[in-house]
Amino acid sequence: MDIFLWIDLFGGLCLFLFGMYIMCMGMENFAGGTFQRVITKITNSRLKGLLLGVAVTSVIQSSSAATVMVVGLVNSGVMSLTQAIGVIMGANMGTTATSWILSLTGIQGDSLIVNLLKPVNLSTLFAIAGVIFIIFSKSSKKHNIGFIFMGFFLIMTGMNTMNISVEPLANTPEFVSFFTMFNNPVFAVITGAVLTAFLQSSSASVGILQSLSLTGNITYGMAISIVMGQNIGTCITAVVSSIGVSRNAKCAALAHLYFNLLGVLFLGGAFYGLHFLLSFDFVNLFVGPVEIAFIHTAFNVLSTILIFPFADKLEKLVKFTICPKLKLVKEKAP
């Protein structure tokens, strides 16, 4: 592979990550205060917290950012651990919206609507609107909207750059042989976790996986294992944010980690157990960006459906692990 293609690949990744940063910054500045005001109104329903977590994370496009905010709110006493667990579970589902947006890279067709939805064209329109808001408006809200639009443009541009740079890899024997390592589910899970922990963004990690899928070397079996690992790796941001905070806030960060670990253990164990008995044929079929978005969504939704009814048990497990003698803040937020 030409050295310049590697440069393009990492350059595209840099654009993607910077776009995520810009968009999250704009989203947090635009809706951060509203989020804190809304969260204080949730007094006695974990289900409301779940739905709020889905909504907020779908908007700010980062479960890590949402979880860090939750840790901060728990640390300040605004939110109880009981509420935090519901919001964290919702954040895991809300973050899957990003993978569906990124799957636009696979859109094919010649109609006007299809062409407008293609990332190159759609993101350009967002960039034009973003520049207008940032340069010609004096309103801070419009500035934040402009940053959101520019972040989306950079994300899509970075994604497109990565897609173009990996196309020649499909015919590179060394690169193709590299993917044979991902046939081992354990190695694939570890790789997904390490990559996501390093990038501190499951959205970026999923985006890279979607780009690599365009080479025709990613199977369902590989994608499922890597996505499970990505859900573990995304917890590192919340864990880091819990350093130096109250024990209650540490419990919230640990709840995020336990939730994802339990999802991987139960769903991964069930899937591979059934695969061992029934030998699923589809695990050897190749996937594209849309299929990876579906896998990402299915895993997070199923994890929530499985664990949500036992949220009280999860809370007890967290308290037993890190703060068995802690008296939590009152269950209803002030």
C-alpha cells in the first residue's frame, strides 16, 4: 500500500475525530444547560431516565459525553445513582444513531433525493450553512448550530477520506490476511475495546469499522465481536472522569462499565453458544456499513432490554463493589 494512502487514512481519521469534537462541543453548549434543567425534573422514574438518555445522546452524538455529564451531576448531588443508571442505559442506545448516519456512505442511486443524501453533497450543504451561522451571526445559539453543522461536515469528510484510502486495501494480500486474526472472537473483542479506549469514542471506532467493511473483508462474525469490544472500550472515558470525584459518582462510572460488561457476557455467551450448537451460516457473510449499524443498534437495544429489569440488582452490585458502606444521596433528585 502506498505511503500516501496511509497518510490519507490517518488524515481522514483526524478529520473524523476533530469533527466529533466540534459537533459535541456545539451540542453541549447549545443543549447542556437544558439537559441539566430537565434532569432535575426526573424524580422517581428510571424509565424516564432511560428515555432521556436516548434523546440526549442521539442529539449530542456521544455516549461518552453524556455519561461524563451524568457522573458530574451525580458528583454534585443533582442526580441519584438510581437515576444515573437509567440515563446511562439510554445513552448506550442513543449513541447508535451515529452509526446510522455514517451508513449514508453506502447510499447508491442517481435520483435527486439519493444524491442529496450522499455524504459528499449533504455535508457540503451543512458546511455552507455552518459558515454562514458562524461568520455572519452574532447570536451564540446560531454560532453553536454552526459548529454542529461544521462538525457534521468534518465527520462526513473524514469518513469519505477513510473510505477512499482503504479501497486499494481490498487487493492487498497482507491486509486481507490481517483480518484472519479477527476470526477469533476473543481477539476481536479485545481489539474493539482497545481501539475504542484509545480513541475514547465508540462512534469513531464504529466509523472505522464501517470504512473497513467497504474492503469486503469484514464478516458478521468479526463485526459482532468487534462491536461488543467497542461497547467495553467506550467506558474508559467515564472511568477517567470519575477520578477525584465522590464515591457516588464513581459508582455511576462503574455502573456504565458493568452494564456493558454484562451485556457482552450474556449476549456474547448466548450468541456463540447457539452458534456452537446450530452453526449459523450468516457469520461468514460479509457486511457493509448498514449491516454494522444494525449490529451496533441490536446489541445495545438487546443489552438494555435484558438488563433494565434488573437495574436494582446492578445498583446493588456497584455499591457492593466500590462503596458498600456509602449512604447514597436521596433517591429523588432535589
